[in-house]
Amino acid sequence: MIEDRHEEKAIERSIDRKTAQKLLSYIKPYKMLFAFTVFLLLVTAGLQILGPFIIMIAIDQYITPGQLEGFLNIVLLFALVILLEFVIRYFQQYLTEILGQKIMYDMRMDIFDHIHRMPLSFFDRNPVGRIMTRVTTDVQTLNEMLSSGIVTLFGDIFMILGIMIIMLSINLRLSLITFSVLILLAIATFIFRSKVRVTFKIIRAKISAINSYLQEAISGMNTIKIFGREARSTMEFRKLNQDYLGAYLKTVFYYAVFYPIVTLISTMAIALIIWYGGGQVIRGVLTFGILVAFIQYIERFFHPISDLSEKFGILQEAIAASERIFNILETKPSITSPKNPVKVNKIKGDISFENVWFSYNGDDYVLKDINFKLGSGQSIAFVGATGSGKTSIINILNRFYDIQMGNILLDGVDIKDYALKDLRKHIGIVMQDVFLFSGSILDNIRLGDPSISKERVIEAAKYVNAHKFIEKLPQKYDQEIKERGKILSVGQKQLIAFARAIVFNPEVLLVLDEATSSIDSEIEALIQDALKKVMSARTTIIIAHRLSTIKNVDNIMVLSHGRILEQGTHSSLLASRGIYYKLYRYQYQLQE
């Protein structure tokens, strides 16, 4: 049991050192700014130490003996020290905040850039709220550490050491008696450190859970209201909120105990100074100026110690936050571009699946021994029940996930030999749930690419029948659409998705998951016409439950439990009276 504890502490120290090294890598680009802020802190601490020393001289050499000559000079010197301290502290705090903000900027950009490189499996495991916590709350915690912790830590340590040296140089015995209470402070600090470190890690986990639940609840507010789950949702959030409150109150308790202990120890030190030093003054062994200076020094001595305890809390919280941030940054993307990718400017669009096996989890394969070939400009459709593996075809062709066995070839080249950017550049997707970003319709069609002109966007919109409804909007193509394009109907969003496909002109088009569902007959007719146009001269894979939309494709494949059970044209599959025939008759009866 004891060995386990020692091992745990060793691991904890290792994590701290490792985390500290990574944090220092973010400070390195601003090392000159960091060094200058530390220098200003040291100067400020030196001026604070100088103040009581000047007061000691004023009392012993001018006030006590009644010496007026030169007294004004010592007063002006004291005033100058205070003024310099004010000016230097202003610049020090200003520069420290700039340093913190610059490092926060770099860290947020690194996290955001790293998230873009992660495969979809990463987002399957990490809720959006958790990732948002890393980019916002955790990074802000590190800023607090930089602005109020690690930089000012140097000033506090210098202050403590400086005061100790001055006190020892003024009177050795009085200093040793004063420092005798420090062992009590060391014990209190050790206990405080061990307790606070654990609670800060728990707090980080609780706030992450709150953010995740908030994101999920707000995104699904429509569903919550439809099914009357407001009370249930509130109850679940109350539980998460109570857990966070409980964890934070533990930290508050430790701070509430620790600060009075520091104050008590400081008071004990002053009492010792008055008891011993006062007696020495009465005996004429010690000057009154030294006694006053010692009292001031001990107050200034325990102030940075009290600050250090607060900064220690900030540091512990920052370490917990930084460990979470670096866990994301150290997570290597499981899907990457090859070191020497195949150079490609344009592709023909020949697709070949050879003995493809794919699983999201372990040996639970959702695609089993899939084989098919699709020539340039040809079209193929996949049909089957929910969970048969249709969507997975799209996911692995784009390398959102990698297959476990087999090969997928594009123009005779394994898709793993292409750079991810090049592969996906040549493959367009029309989703069922079209994602629209906050911004104008123009930018949503060209996805913010300024190289695509507005005229080209309008031409594409006209081609896929989207221009008519866009022109009816108050600001036409400059119409701002809010989150997820709520001002547009499902069919209008899908027409915009087709316009995107035309604008970016991919050689391979993937129409995913019921892209023509949930729309009225008029819009469906427009979409069917748009689909025929975008399929023209493009290799197309369609996944749809509406079998009436795929009558004219070159080949239809029926998937069941991850295997291809039937394939052929619409007419041949009906003639064979198999699974496709039953699906088609079932949908026909529903329509009737």
C-alpha cells in the first residue's frame, strides 16, 4: 500500500514536470517580454523591501535624536521609492496581461487547429461541451496562472528571500526567533496543497460535465419541448450543478481554514518581535527603528506567503486544466495524410471496393467483405434497412474512418496514398441534414472561399433551382442566416447543398441519407431535377430510402447487416422478386 502511494506521488511529480515543460514552450516565443516583466517584479519587490529600511534610518538617525538636518531628504527619498513602485508596478501588470493574452491566443489556435486534424472517431468519444471547455474555460485558467501566478511568483519569492536577508543582517537573534514559527506555516501549507490539488481536478471534471450537458440540452431544445422533458432536463442539470457546487465548496473550506492560519502565524511572529524586541529596546540593546522595521518586514514577509497560497491554488487549478488541454494536443490523429502523397490535380472518378471490412468498435463489423466497381461518370445506389451499413460506405470513402481490411481505390490508387485534403477536395457530399453556418447565403454556398465569385455562385444556384427562392429573400444572396439556417426549409437547405456541389465541382458526388426526404412535392421536383444535373458526368453514390429516387441509376446494391445481398438495375431487381422487390412494394403500398 505504501509503495502504491509512493508510485502515485512519483507519477504526480512527473506529470507536473512534464506539464511545466509544455507550458514553458508557450512562453519561449515571448521570453524577452517574460524576462522583462520578471525584472520589473524584482525591482518592485526591491523597492518594497527598501521602504521599511528607510523608515528605520529615519527613526534611529533623525526622529529619536531630534535631528532635523537631512530629515527632509530621507522623507523625499521615501516618497520617491513609493512613486517608483507605483509606476513600475503599473507597467509590470500591463505587460504581464499582454503576455498572458498572447499565450492564450497561441494555445487556443493550437487546440482549434489540432481539433480540425482529428478524425470523426475523436468526436464520437468527446462531447462538444467538453471540447469547448478546453478551448475556453481551461485556457482562461492558464491565463490566470500566467498573469497572477507564475510571473508574480518570482516577485514573491524574491520578496521573501530579500526580507529574510535584510532581517538577518539587521539582527540575527531577533530574526531567528521570528522565523521559529515558519515550521507551523510549512506544515499548514503541505496539508493545504495535498487537499486543494485533488479538489481542483474534480472541479475541472464537473465544469466540463456541465458544459457538455448545456450544449446538448440547448441543441436539443426542440426535442425537449416536444416531449415535455423540461422538468426532467432541469432535474438532471440540477444534479450536475449540485456536484459542481459540492466540489467547489470543499475548496472554499480549505481556503477558509488556511488563510486564518496564515494570519494567526503572522500575528504570533509579530507578538514574538514585540515580546523579545521590545525587551531589547527597553534594555537599550536594540533601537526603536529596528523594532519598527522588523514589525513592517514581518507583515510584508507573510503577505507574499499568503499570496503564494492563493497562487498555489491558481497553479493547481491551472495544472489540472493544462493536463486536460495537453491530453487533447497529444492525442495523435489516427487518420493522417501519407508522408509522400500521390500528386493529383484532377481525377476521373473510378471507384473500387475490394474485400472491404469495417468496424467502428472492435470486431463488431458494420461492413463485411464489400466488393464493387464504379466507373467514371457512373452512378450507384445503396439501399437497405437502418443499420445495414449504408452511411459507413460514405464515411470510409472520405476517410472519415479507416477500414480494418481490404482496399478502396480511387482511379486505381489506394485512397490512403492521397493527401486527405486532395482526396476530399474531389469528393462532394450532399447531406440529409445540411449544415449551414452563421453568415450569408453567399458565403454558405462558397464556404467562405473568396476565390469563388458571386457570379459563379448565382450561376450554380440557377442551375440547381435555388436562385428563385433566394431572390425572394429580403437581402437575396447577402441574407444572413442564423445558427444552422433555421429561416430556411429542409428542401431549401438541400438545394443550397447542391449549389455547393456545383460551385466546388467535385468529380465524385455522394448523396447521403435520404437527401430528398421531409420535403413537399414541389421542392422535391426541383431537387430531383437538380440531382440529375449534378449527377451528369460525375461518379455518383446515392444512399436513399426512397426507392423512387434511384430508378435511373446504373447499379443498385441492397445491403443487409453489412453485406451486399443483391445488386442490379431497378428493373432487374424488381424482376428477381427478392429483397429489393419487397422493399419497393412496401413503399408503393405506403404511398397508395
